[in-house]
Amino acid sequence: KQEVTQIPAALSVPEGENLVLNCSFTDSAIYNLQWFRQDPGKGLTSLLLIQSSQREQTSGRLNASLDKSSGRSTLYIAASQPGDSATYLCAVGDGAAGNKLTFGGGTRVLVKP
Amino acid sequence: SQTIHQWPATLVQPVGSPLSLECTVEGTSNPNLYWYRQAAGRGLQLLFYSVGIGQISSEVPQNLSASRPQDRQFILSSKKLLLSDSGFYLCAWDSYQETQYFGPGTRLLVL
């Protein structure tokens, strides 16, 4: 059974510092991996999707890497801003009959002005 | 562009009452549809998924059920709610196992 872990559970940084968020998974037979952002009381917003054959994906200040063999992904957010404060979730998809996602517990980020 | 709707946004129900949550998707055809629950301290858990009309798969045994009466409509139901059914219910869709898009969610409180 796939298990996804995100450490740390919470992170506080001053504005302008780079953010590094970690995600690990136990079964390397994944179809893809997605990073999401969740603001309090809201749904999830997709940030990046990495296919299992890819090593990284970039969108603006966001960069996500994937090392499938070691079961790890890292989300980098450059030059953090107070608006980046949110909970960040990673999820691995199995690609079978749809794409069932297994989520990590999330990292709650606070960027202080 | 595609849009996903969920209603109601919030719901307070007594234990033992029935439940019906609705999710609809616009702007796409034959999406895969998913119901997740986010409970305090337990993270996001997949409850049901559907790859087509009338095709429902359950991930977690519970007193909830799901139905897909139309291509872009997904309904979550219960005949008798339990206290443990409280949580934040999220509907999502994707096509061809690509990016999964989530709705705004329904917050359910069972008293």
C-alpha cells in the first residue's frame, strides 16, 4: 500500500527566503506526482504535475523534482512572498482505472513579511 | 474552460439524517470523477472514483455511497449520517490521468 510522507509538517520563513518542501513515497511504481496548494477552508489548486518519466517541472518561481527510484520529490519556491503562505500537498497517482491519488499530510507554510 | 461545482458549500446535519452532496463538471466530456474527504488530523482520503456513467469504485468501506447518473455529475450520499462523517468533502476530475482539478468543497458537520 502506497504511503506518502511530507516533512516538516509546518515551516515558517522570512519573506524572500527560498522554500524547500519534501515529499517521500514508499512504492516507486507511480504514474505521476502532483503538487497542490490549499488555502484555509478552500479546495486544492494544482501547482505542478510530474510524469514518472520526468525528472523535474518548472512553473514561474516553482520547481519540482522527482527521483522515482529513491521515492522522493522536492518542491522549491524561489524568493518566497507572504502570498505563498498556505498548505502544500503532494500526491502520487497510480494511473490505474483513472488516476487514484494518495496524499501526504501536507506542509503548512508561513512566510513572514 | 473547465469548471467544477460543488453544493452545498456548508451543511450541518443531525446524526442519523440522510446526506446528498452534488458535484458537476462543465467544459469536458467523459471525465474521471473522484470524491475525497479531508478530516481533521487524517489528511485527504479517496472515497470513491468513477471512470464512466454508472461505474463506481469504492476505496474505503463506510456508510457512504456514490452515484454518477450523468456524464458530468457525481453524487455522494448516505442514508444515516454518523458523527465520524464530519469533514471537508472534495470532488475532483481529470482526463487521461493528467492533472486533477478540485472543486471548492463542502464542509459537513454532523451533530
